[in-house]
Amino acid sequence: MYWTLIKAGVLRKKVRSVLTVLSISIAFLLFGLLQAASPIFTGQMDGLRADLVMTMSRFSMVGKIPYSHVEFIKEIEEVESVLYMDYITSVSQDSMLDGITVAMGGDIEIYERFKISNEDLKAFKTLKIGALVGEAFAIEKDISIGDRVFVKSLSMNADGTYDWEFEVVGLYNSSPKADEMGIVVNYDYFEDSRISDKGTVAVIISKVSNPEFADVISQKIDNEFTNSSWATRSGPESQLAASIMADFGDIELIINAILSAVFFTILLVTGNTISQSVRERTTDLAVLKTLGYQDNQIFIMVLLESLFLILLGVFTGLGMSLLSIPAINAASGGLMEGLFFLTTEKLLLACFIGVLVSFVSSIMPAYKALNLKVVDALRSD
């Protein structure tokens, strides 16, 4: 019964219904794409661990801290192992696609986002000038094991230049794929050979025995160096990434503000569409009541008509989003894989928002239809 009435109402003004659905679809396409990109801007990517404590300079994301910090962290009872690293090449946006070279030392195995075979890891630790290259970077630059790679560094070499040479001994892969755009070299060799910034590191990563200790250890590290010129910022990897992104502004708030404006507009559009449809069908609704349809049935019909239009737009928009994500990942060469995605929770949230917008936009027209007096409606006609 309801479906026949809903179909008749929707098809009564086909162009208006199509335009309404398209506007809703575009809104939820925007919702899907912004929510898919949200982890990039909020630092909430998959794979960030709570049992890894990251320590870096308090004053700059790429600032230096002394190697003595590593020795202090190693002495903390709950710390099981420590990895430390320094940037050889720039981490600026312009250098991302040219690959970032990082010198790593200590217990590299704890950084499980980098998948390295035991054979390649052994070769890396054995050869001082050895280098591990990300698979994506190796493919893009046509680099093979045994090749020599030449890097222009931010730190001066012992020969007075900023040029460094390494031998590729293995490859690594990672999730997200963007982390494969880089080269890993031995920190000890880099430290022994450089002249500038000697005795410093950029990031220290500590594996704690229990994730519950992560916050306490982070606070202990930061308190130790609070009053020094080498103050630190520490935290679990899963939290520190979000904290760093917050320094650039509340991106999540901006995204939500954009979506709120879009959905408010959709609310007005849908409400106006349903209100106009009910006004145009005043006589039809009166006739339905004379044929025996109850007031509550007319009320439900109007609500369902709005729900049908909204959900059709929701599913169309989310469908376009889901189709766009693989295309965007492919266009990035796979670098967005693991960074740009939609979760089931986000899809369910979109459906909930659609139902909510449908109810709010149609409740007043439905209430008018509910209280419509047959005599008055037929007289006004």
C-alpha cells in the first residue's frame, strides 16, 4: 500500500525528485570523501600502536635532541627496547615524492610497520653502508638490490660535501604504502661520518612492556628534560600522531563544520521539496482520506516518501564514494592505501544522518497532512 503511494508521489514531479536526489547524493559523496581522508588530517591512521612511545623535540617536529636521551630512556624499567632515528634528507612536502632517507639504529625490529625479511635485516646490520629501500620507491626509481644510491643530505659528510652513497641490501614494505617512499640506512655509519649535528637524533621510539605504562613513561621522559634546552614531547604512537596534527589546526572541526553546512542546506532542500509536494497534493490527500485512509497512514506515507528520497541519495552518494576511493588510491600509485578509506562505522553514521535529516525535514509537512480537514481541502480546491 505505502509503496504505491510513495511511488506516485515521487514520480508526480520527476525532475524535482531527480534534482533532490542528486543534491543529496553530492552531499553524501562529499561526506564519504572527507571521512575517508579524515585519518590523514587527524593522525588516526591504522597501524599506530599504543605500546610504542615516541619521543621528539618539543619545539619542532623535525628538531634534534641529544643521543644522551636514548641512554636515559633505556634505563627506564618498563622499557623493553629502543629504536632511534635521524633524518638525512628533508621531510618537507617537496621531498616526499623524491623519497626520505632516514638513519635508524638500535632495535629496528620493534617498528613493525616496516616489514623486513630476516635475511635483508641481517645484511643491513652487517654492511655499514647498507640501505633498505621501500618497495614503492624501488619500483618508481627502478632500484634493485645491489645498486648504489646517492643521497644529498642536510648533514655534511666527512669529505666536506653533503653527498652520501649507500648500497641497497634489501627492501621493506609498509602499511600505509606511503611509508615505502623512503630509504633506511645505518645510524652508526651516518653518525660516525657526519660533521654537523653530531651526537643527535630526531626521534626515539621505545617499546614498553605494557601499553598501560605508555602515558606514565611519556610523562617521566618529558619531566626529565622539561627545564633543559632539549625539552621533549613524548607519547604513545597512536596519540602523538593526533597531537602533532593538532598543531596544524583542528582539521576535524573544519571537516565537521563543512559537513554541517552541507547537511543544513540539504535539510532545507528536502524540507522544501516535501512541503511543496504536500501542498500540491492537498486535494489528493483529502480524497485518500474520503476513501478510508486513516490520518496516521497519511502521516506515515509522507515520512516514508521523504525517507525514500533521502536514502536513495545516501546510497548513491556513498556508492560513488566507495567507487572513488580505489580510483584515488590507484591514481596515487598505491601511496594512499591504508590512509584513505571508509570504515563500516562511517557508513552507518551516514545512514543514521540520512534518517535523521529525513525525519526533521518531513515532520512538519507530515503533521500538516495528518491534520488536514477533508472539507477544507476540497473547498479550497
